[in-house]
Amino acid sequence: MTMFDKAKDKAEEIAGKGQEEFGRATGDNALHLEGKLRKRAAQASYSVNDCIDQIKEKTASDPIPALLIASGVGFLLAKIIGHRRR
């Protein structure tokens, strides 16, 4: 995740919080809910991107377990898909 992406997510979170509070202050429930959803979406995006960064760092430092897991998942998916076609 680049610094630009982090800043964008934080800006979206702040904008959502402001929109949420403005909706609350004006009694506009739709605006309040939209702001709350916008804020939560930005927080989720930040969390997911942070998790992806951690996975990238871990797999770069020790790629063997990642390759084994990916192979196992691929094998299981092939079995599931192959079984459904019959």
C-alpha cells in the first residue's frame, strides 16, 4: 500500500465522519447513514490493504510456506471443480 493510498483512505474516513455528523446535526438520516457507511468502507479498505502488506512481507521473507499453501488451495479447488463437472 502506498502512502497515497493510505492518505486517500484516511481522507475518505474523515469525510465520512464529517458527513455522518452533518447528517446527525441536520436530522437527515439518509446522509447520516451514507456518511457512516463511507467511513466504515474507508476503515475496511485500510485494514484489508494493511493485511495484504503484511502477507507480502511474510511471503517475501519466507516463500516456501506460501507456495505450499497456494499449492494446497489449488489442489482443493481443482478437486471441487472437477467433482462438480461429473
